[in-house]
Amino acid sequence: MKKLLFVPFLSLIAGSVFAGGLLTNTNQSAHFLRNPALDATTEIDGVYTNPAGLTFLSDGFHLSFSNQSAFQTRTIVSTFEGYKYADANNGSTTKLFKGEASAPVIPSFQFAYKKGKYAFSTSFAVTGGGGKATFNEGLSSFESQVAKTPISLNASGVPTTGYSLQSYMEGSQFIFGWQINGSYKINDNFSAALGVRLNIVSSKYDGYLRNMKFTVGGTDLTVNQLYSTLSASAATTATNLGALPATYTIGQLVTAGYLTTDKATSLSKGLGKDVTAMTVAQVQAGYTVTAASYSAAANTNQDKELNCSQTGWGVTPIIGIDYHINNLNLAAKYEFRTALNIQNDTKVNTTGVAVYDDGVNTPQDIPALLTLGAEYQLCKKWKVSCGYHHFFDSDAKMANNKQQYINGGVNEYLLGSEYQLTDMFLISAGGQITRTGVTDAYQTDMSYSLNSYSIGFGGAVKITPDLRLNLSYFFTNYDKWTKTSTNYNETTLAGTDVYDRTNKVFGIGLEYKF
């Protein structure tokens, strides 16, 4: 039996819990939730989405403050032979692992000052991550290492009917972004902008794998008790073999009647290989080594625990252009790749996985992003908009070089519409289609990306001529992804994971100009 493994989900919530790419949040205001196609906006939201368009604001100060509340579930339906031995799984080979991510308070702030041909702006928001994910029963990637043990024990002739454990994982990640822009109107139709964003990463991960027990011969044994029992059994077998002629093979002893066929089969199971052609001395040596290995494992703490925090920072250069003619506005923005490394501050790491040791640095680049947008005023009260986003994920360095399993990157297609019901009330709605560029090799229960479509809607209330209230709701439907492997979580056995998730976000915000 191989040593039990523990594999934390350090990158599980590294991805966004909102709209955006694998690591980027594109929703930076309550306005976005009711109309995600803001890539060509000339309103205050342009501080993030279209800084070049800010030159078309009215002269003066413009301020926006929003809060978003996001709630997400992540489910992995895993099918693996070993799960039929799990207590309370009713003999089923399929088990559900469910995580919940919540972020009730996600504030964002945008500010712009426009004077003549110039506009200066700044913003602060959660530009990546943004929540806490909790898996109260851990993940299949490490429970499968426990679940394979009854299979191995039964194959070795040790009757095992069940297992139990306590498993828990919780992680949080926030990438805080502070952005400043300068915009200039080159002529009546064309403007450009330069900006920079400082990204600060703050993450924390806690988890454990404890109190593993196996039901062997009708008795519940802890891992240490199990190893001690196996060690004693192997040592007894080695001693008993000493009474047999050392130079004879097991096959010869069976033929001569010194051993039964069943006993020879049992000896093979105990060593995990056919011993027919091995001499008694060789088999005895094998059991002696096995007994010592089990004895060492019995004296080792099998509980695993992780308490790790991570910090890091990186800078994103940003350029943008905007072209405005009559009722049409066109815009483009490019955010350069952000080289970013995160460093561990680890209090406890008994997982045996060195990447989580104190002081270790891990690459986690924010990929480059290209956005294109168009907005058209159909009439005085009604405007429509569209947008396109491409994240260059394949060019961003990731932990374990996961970028090699991405074909290009994420693509997003956006559409929105706003209608002014009265001077006081406005309604809007929009949608976003996301097509992930990841391959099957990228997907794990620790980090996965799914195709999806999102719908947002809401409205705005003009409380005074200079003050507007935004209210919005945004939800995402995901396509399930099924991954089947002949070496499930490196157990050498077959298994299947079906990945899914849900997402909903509520937004409220105020816009003020003066």
C-alpha cells in the first residue's frame, strides 16, 4: 500500500468568481451587472472599461461607488471504484464534492476629472479573485488517495469493507487593483489614454486530512493501527517462511506438497507480485522489508494540515483609444501581461508538498487582455452596445506551467441595451457568452474553467440631476465538463470527474457628478 497523499487546492479560487477570464474580474461596477457591454462607454465606468472615452464626459468631477455581493457553488461529481467503501456513501462509486464561495462585500470606487481635452481618473477594485471557497468534505483529488486503500488491501488478501476520514479545505484570494489613467482628446472624434494598475495579491489557505480509519475484518482501525497490524502480519509470515527450505522456489514447494496453492496465492498477494519462481529466502526477505516499511509508517503521523498565506504584487500597463462620430462610439483597450509571483508565508505544512513550504515563490501572471467595444444611440432614449474580450492566457506563466494546456485563451462576447423610461428611471439588460480555451489536461478539481453564458439586468434611478442609483442582478449558467482518466488522480485506476458551478451577483451603486 502506498503512502497516503494530501493534495491541497491552492489554486482553486485563484480564478475569478465574477465575469472575466481565468484570473481577471471585468465587472467593476453595479452598472456592469445590468449591462456588461461597457467597452465603449463614455460614462464614469470608463475609468476601467474605456479610459480613452472619458474625454467625452462633461467638464467637472465624476464619482462612482459600488458594492457587489457574489455567491457561487462549485460541484465535482466524481466516480471512482474506491468510493463504494466510503462510510455513508451507501456503496455507490459516485460521490459529490461541493464547495461554496461567497463574497457579500466587494466594493469598487471610480473617480474622474474632465477639463477641456484632458481627463484624469483613478479607481480601486477587486480585479481578481474576490471570495472565499469552502469544501467541508475536501476534494476528490486527495480523498481518492484514501479510497484506493481498501482496493489495494483487498487485492493483498486483507478483507477491507470501509473507510472514513475528516477532510476540510478553505481558501480565499483577493487581487486588489489601484488604477490611474490620463486621457487626451486629439480632435473632436478621436481620443487616447495611458494608464497603469498596481495589483496586490492577498491569499490564505487552510485545510486538513484527519482521523482516517479503515474497517478491516469488521474492526475499525486508525491508519497507525492498520500499519502496525500489517507490519506484524508481514513479520509473522517472514518468520514462518524460515521453517521452509530456503533455496527451494515456492512453485517447487507447492509441487512437493509443502505448500498449498492457496497459500502460494496468498504470498503473492501479500507482496503484490507472483512469487512462484522466487525462492523461499527471496520471499522471506521481501516480507521482512515490507514489515519494516509498515512499521515505519505506523510511527509516522498520517494526519495532514496546511496553513498558508500568500502575497505578491505586479504592475499592468494599459493603453486605449476611442473614436466617436455622431451616434456611434468605438473603443479598444489593451492591458499588458502582468508578471506576478506570489510568496508563501506558511505556518503549518505537513502535506509533504514542497511547493507550499514557507518562502516558496510561485508564478501567477495576470494575462494580457484585449477589449473591443461599440455603442450606438438608436434614439434619444435607447442605446445598444456590444463588446469582445480576449485573454492571452497561453502567454501567462502559471504554477506547474498550466498555461501549456490552454489553446490561446478565454474569449468573451457581450451585448447590452439601455432604455430611458422617463427622466428619472432607466432600465437595461445584457448578456455575455464565455468560451474557455482550456483543454482536458488543464481541468482538475483544484482549478477548472467552463464555457458559460451570463445574463444581467437592472435599472437606474436619477435621485437628483447629479446623483444616480444603480441596482442590478447578474447570473451565469455553466456547461458541465466531463473528464475521464485511466490514471485517476495518479491512483493507477480509472475514474471520472464532472465539473459544474453556479454564480449569481447582486449590485448596488451610486454615481455623482459635480
